Amino acid sequence: MAGTGNFGLRFDNSHIRDLPGTFLPQPPHKAPAPTLLQFNAALAEELGADVPALEARAVDLFSGNLLPNGAEPVAQAYAGHQFGGFSPQLGDGRAVLLGEVIDRQGRRRDLALKGSGPTPFARNGDGMAAVGPVLREYLMGEAMAALGVPTSRALAAVATGAQVLRGRALPGAVLARIAASHLRVGTFQFFAARGQYDQVRRLADYAIARHHPQAAEAENRYLALFDAVAVAQARLVAQWMGLGFIHGVMNTDNMTISGETIDYGPCAFMEGYSPGTVFSSIDRQGRYAYGNQPQVLGWNLARLAETLLPLFDADEARAVDLANARLDRIAGLYEAEWLRIMRRKLGLEGEAATDAALAEDFLVLIAGVDWTRAFRALAPAVRNDGALRTVLAKPAGREEGPRHVLPADPAGPEHWLLRWRARLAPDAGARIAAANPVYIPRNLLVEEALANAEAGDMARFERLLAVVGVPFTERPGLEAYVLPAPEAFARGFRTFCGT
Ligand code: AMP
Ligand code: MG
């Protein structure tokens, strides 16, 4: 199986050396008749691969049928709160970590296969993934990367030739995924729940060295680690909020210690702005609705803090005080990140005390309006607000009829535009265009692309991938990619985990 070279991938599997007891050896299962769906040559280049050689064997390598030299496949253990309920044992049920690759810039990056067959953590699952969800993860991750959001990346997608049963028979697939690491809040929970604090400490030391090295300098390195994770995750969620991104399953096993977005399942971009927007079919209570994501951030970080208590201080009461002081600050930390992003999106100059109100009042103005278009329309509105008014008059999914935004409407844009203009940076138009995308993965277009791909036609997927890969530059001929879905589609739009 191995012995065919490393294709330029420089493996150095630090987790095998430094984190014994946190994984089980697990080779990927063989795919019966693999075919390559997609290969990310630019990312392969970034990783330092011999790209032609890697691409030539991509179908074997990323189906799991061939292991590159240096790979040591394992399934990682983790626990997690899923929709608030604790599962002490989740783990990689259908994924294997092949190893860590040192990329061209010397960065350490995990290479994993998802959908490569059951592992000892599979419980009753089949260990497989279907083409649709695999390509959704591919597309969403690449779109987020292009939008400047920390995220796992897709190196390749391979159809396995096997069928997976998800109510009906679907074509199976494997995603080759690159991530800063796969350490999750749930990884810490797995060992803390078992009282294995030597492992928690080892994980914390490893996470500090790999992701947050500045914490090693602190007087209390574990508190500093917690602070660094809190900042990284707060920044991440603020970026999601700025883009109208709804992760959909912010369980603690899906929140990384690195602060990258990971585990794209039922995620989607909100079109018509409404804080209660939920797409996931399994999120019946709306726990992970758009507007709840900042709250969930804090809740998840509280779960991380609990796992670290004995490391914060040997005295339990003191450890709890230290943790609570940290947790009290998270809402403020998030607010500051959100405001920083809103200032960029609105093209504001410097900082004024009224900026948060200005941003919030814009959100009132765009209720029901397409989130992405509304913000992008601010760029030309610096000079001429005609386009903005047109967008504001058209709630997303109801393109047919204007709503009542009369020039004299006190809740209309007049007053807001005056306040906004008074705060604009000199080059606001360019700044706004650089902060607000034209192109995001539009729900209807994603669904159509995935349906075609499932039927064997990758053309739409590839076109959409190319469009969302350059999100900030408006290009002629791509008008169909900027519109929200019609209401008939939007009303019934649901996303699925694909498990
Ligand atoms: P997810 O909802 O993808 O974040 O997965 C939650 C947990 O369920 C993880 O432990 C996964 O490894 C596991 N899981 C999800 N789908 C499958 C599957 N088809 N086979 C085995 N395990 C799975
Ligand atoms: Mg997950």
C-alpha cells in the first residue's frame, strides 16, 4: 500500500509522538471504484506537494486506496455537547487523520480523509459520506477561505463507487481535508470527562505549542491558552456574523482550538436578513440560529473552561473564580470583534462612540433584505444611493414587489444615510468593496450544483466554485450569481447533516 513515495508531502506527525492515548490506529477502507471529482492544485502547491505527481495519483491517494510515505492514519478521540446534551464518546467515526504535513511556509497542517469508512468510533454509523455533503463541504470551505475566514480547506474530493444509504441510495465520496489541526473543544472534554487530567494537560501543552505559542510566556499558561482560544473563536464567529454565515451545528466537537471553521454540515449563508434564520433540519429549537451564534460561542467556551479548571489553579474555588472572570469578558470580547468588522463593512473612519448604534440601525433598515447585497450596495452609495435604495426596497425572496420605503418614512434610510455619510472614511467606496463580497455560495445555486454533481455532471459545481473563489471583484456575465433565491425556494429551504 505505502512505499510509492510521499509526492512531495513532508509528513511530521507530532500528535503520534506527543499525544499517545488520544487516538486509535485506523487505516482508511478501500474504495471499490474511485473517481476523482475535484482536486485543489493551488492548495497542493501551498502544501509543497509535487503537484503533477500528486494529481496523477489523487484518485488512489484521496480515496484511501494508497497511503503516501509518512502517513500514519489514526482516528482521533473526542467527546462533545451536541445540542446541549453531553456525549462522552464521539470521535472520528468516519474520518482518519493521515498525518501532519509541513507546508511551503513551514506551517504544520493536518491532512485527513472524511468518509473513508467506519472506525472504532463509528457506533452505528457506516463511516461513509455522500457526494452531495462532501462537495458542499468542499465548496463552502473554499468560499470561506476566499472570504478571508479561518477555515479547514478541501484538497480533493473522490467518488468512491460505493453506495451510501441515506433514506435512498446515494453515491459515496471521500473529502481530503486540510486543517490547522483537528483539536476541538470536545477533544479536551473527552479526557476531562474521564478525569484524565494528565491527558488534558498534555493536550493543552500541545495546543499551546501548535496554535497559541505566546501563551507559553504567560505566568499562567493555561489561562493564557483559554484566553487565546476565546479570542480566536470570538473573531471567527464575528466574521461569520459579518458574512451572514450560519454554521448550523456549533456543537463543542465542531469548535476548534485553532479558531478555524470546521465540519461544514448543514451550514448556509443567510439571504434575507432575519436573526432567527435556521436552515438545519435537525435544529428544531433554533439553538444554532444566525442570531444565537454569539451566545453559543460563550456557552461552548464555558465548556472548554470547565475542562481546564484543575490546570488553572490547584485550588478549586480559585480556579472557578479565575474561569468566571474570563467567561464574564467573552460577550465584550465578541462585541469588540463584531464592531471592528462592522466598521470595516460600513467603511467608517476611525472609531466613534456612536458606531455600534449606526451598525445596529443599519440592520433594522435591512430587515428581510438580502444581507450580502445590502452591504455591498453601500460601496456605490458613498456617491449615489440609488442602488442601495433599490436593494432596500426588495426584501430577499420577494423580488416581485417593492415594500414601503417612502422618502419621508421616518424609519426609512434618509436619516441613517446622513449619519453614515458623516462617518465615512475618505476612500470608503473602495474599503467597503474590499470588505463586502459580491459573490457568496447562494443557496439555490449550491443546491443545483450539488444535484448536478450527484448525477455525474460537475460543470455547474466548478463554475460556482470559480465564482465564489474570487468573491470581492464584480465581473460581467455573473449577474445570476448575485441574486437571492425566489421566495418559493427560500421558504422551504432546509439543509441536512448528510450523516
Ligand atoms: P458530525 O455531525 O459530522 O459533526 O458528527 C458527529 C459525530 O458522529 C462524529 O463523532 C462523527 O464521526 C459521527 N458520524 C457522523 N456520521 C457518521 C457516519 N456516517 N458513520 C460513522 N460516524 C459518523
Ligand atoms: Mg463534527
